[in-house]
Amino acid sequence: MSKPLVYDLPTRLFHWVFAGLFVAIYGISNLIDDESSLFAYHMLLGMVMVVAVCMRLAWGAVGSRTARFGSFILHPKALLIYMKGIVMSGNARKLGRNPASSWAALIMMSLALGLALTGYWMATGQASHDVEEIHELMANGFLVVVLLHVGGIILHTLRHKDALGLSMVSGRKMPVDGEEGIASARPLVALLMAVGLISSVLWVFSHYQADTQQIVLFGQTWELGEQGREGNESLGKTDKAGYEKEHEEEEE
């Protein structure tokens, strides 16, 4: 029995680029000392991740039927029924995204954008200690969702004897009665997406100044090194203290 095509090439490309970027970013931030010159690369790759997510958001609006966010199953009751079916009845297979993977994809993309926003505040000296704590909390939350997602894939594979993980390689899944696949893998769109991602990598890295660990984007200097950010914070505290002292002298 032939397997229907479910995931187009743009969706699969994003999936693996997104996964690879997360592993690299999380690995760098946790395995490399924050005073190392290599630490800045987790922020540079984070910028590329934002580009990838934006492309996926666009494709989720106009892409193939199974790539659109309208095909995501996000009702809480559907998630409970799906999880119960996986554990007990074994009748929870879906041709497209199931409720668990729908929620996982949505949460991971949301966390990626949240991390980008807090990272931007940190790099431009606008972040308080609380923002840094939130950034770290979201990063660890991202890891938890990833582990749950991988665990769900393993459980599905064992329960249904269906190698779900390979569907993001081939794009094909075991058939499900009453559900149809898609007609085209959209290779041209995938090619354009790949070109866009490569261009974003080249653009971001071409603006990065390794000697100062800074990057100038849209007329604004971002401090990607820990020492630079700490310097900005100290300068800000000094300026604030000076302003308060001057204000007190004027009142006297």
C-alpha cells in the first residue's frame, strides 16, 4: 500500500532547520562560557531562527493544506482524547498533525519568538535582571517541550508500529481511512526558502564584528558579548546615579 504525501518540502525544511538551530543555540548557551568569543554565536543563530519562524508563519497562512495553521488541532478536548487513545485504545492516528504535535509546534515557535524578543532587549541594554530570568526560563521550557515532543514520537512509533519521525524526512505517512494527502511537495517554494535562509545567515554574519562582539543592525548596536552587556549595564547605573545626584543638588 502506497503512503500518501503529507508534509511538503518547505515544512520539512523548516522542521529540520528549526531543530538544528535549537540544538546549536541551546548547546552553545549551556556548554560554552559566556565570556568566550564563541558565546555570541548563540545570539547570531537566534537571529537566523527568527527568520526561519517568520517564513514558517507565512507558509502556515498560504501553504499546503497540511502546512496551514488552520489544519492544526488545538482544542484541549481533542488533545485529551488523542492522549487517551495513544495510551489505551490505540485508535488515535491522524494523517496530518495530531493534537499533540500541533500544540508542540505552536508552543515552540512562540517560545522562539519570545526568546528573540528578550534576547534583543538584553543585547541592546534594555533588559532588567527579571528579563534575563524570563529568557532563561523560556529556554528551559523550550527544552522541556522538545523532550516531550520526542517522547511522544517514540511512544507513537511503538504504539502504532509507525515510524512517525521518518515522515519529516520522506514527507509520507501510513494511510488513514477517510483522510487524503497533498498533491505536491512544493519544491520551488522550498528552494526559495533555502535561499532566504542562507542569505539571512550571510547577512547576519557579515554585520558581526568579532573583535568587539557587536553587531550593528538597523542603525542600532547590539552587544553580543557578556562583557559588553555588563559594561552597558554599569554605565547605565553610573549615569542614573549621576542624574539622581545632580537632581538632589538642584533641589538643595
